[in-house]
Amino acid sequence: MSKEKEGCNDLTGFAFSYFIVFVIAPAKILKYLTDQNRPYSAIDILNNLHKEFGKTCITRVLEQLVSSGKIKEKVYGKQKVYVIDQSQLPDVDEKELTAMDKKIAELQEKVTAAKSKTKSMEGQLSGLRSSLTSAEAAKQLAEAEKDCAQLDSRLATIKSGKDHTTPEEMEKIYSNNKEAVRQWRKRKRMAMEVVDAILEGYPKSKKELYEEVGIETDEDYNVKIPQS
């Protein structure tokens, strides 16, 4: 059958060629036009029938069907299109058309609902894919339980008072801090007295002296001595 693509005359045997052109091809092409009930060109039919018949054969069959009055030929410029003769189609009952329209509307509603449901399910699926797996959730739960246990233990220790700082320890801390501040203030004063003594015979400014010697002051780091 595939060798027929170049035209019915290419087929082996005159009888078989006659059978194709006058029996098989007309029946299939007529049925196709009847089922579709819309205009097609010879090329359209060739492609839509998946090149079962060659272009030459299809053109010849269409001419035969036009001659027999089974289909109509319409010319649009250089192109010819063919459509089934509407008078050969059965009359359609108005009630049947109304019922079909109703059925179509119902099916369209179902399609819309199905699309909406599909979109919703795709959103849910996307959410599930981005969520934790059972193994990941179990791991995070175990880590959270471990942290909770550690915090509970720490809270129990705090409540028991075992790690509380005693008044004596607090007094020692305050005393050490006070002494450290006193030494800080004392040593800073001594350092500034030395700097002032050097500046009396230094030909440049205090800033240049600091830069030359490499002195860094509390002010350079925005540090202030705490009040006593």
C-alpha cells in the first residue's frame, strides 16, 4: 500500500490499481469527509490520512466524488477545497441538538472542575515535595528532644541553686573590678605625665609624637574608664 504514494498508476497490476482508485480510496476519503464534515484540500486529506494514498490518487478520487455529486468542490484563488454535500447528511432534530448542547455544557463544567482539582493537587504535591521526608523529620525531632533534655537539665540545676554565686564571691568580683579600674586610671595618668614631659622638648605635635612612637589611647578605641 505504501508504494501507492507516487500515484495509483505506480501500483503493480492494473486490476489492483483499479480496485484502489475506484473502491478503497473513494470509500475511505468519503467516510473521512463525512465524519469530519468540514472542508479540506487534497494536501490536507493526504496528510490527515497519513499518506495512505498518493496525491495523484487522492486528487483523482476527489474529482470522481465531485462528479458523482457526493461532495462539493469550492475554489479559493488557486486552491480547491472539498466538503461533503450537506444534503446527503440526515436532518438533525432540534431537541437532539438542544440535548447535545446541554451535554457539551455539562462536560465543559466537568473539564473546568477537573482542571481546578488538578491544579490544586499539583500545588499540594509541590508542597509535599518541598516538605521534610519522614527520615528528615525524625532526625530533627531527635535533635529537638536532645536540646530540650539539655535545657531541662540546666533549668533543674539553676533551680537547685548549686551553681548560684555566693554573696562572698560577688563581693570578691566587685572588689577585683574596682581595683582593676583604679590601676587603669593610675597607669593612664602616669603615662600621660611621661608624654607631657616629652612634649616639652619635642618639636612636633602630640599627635605626631603618638604616631612616631606608636602610642594607642583609649580614645582611639572609644573606650572610657568606668566611674568608681
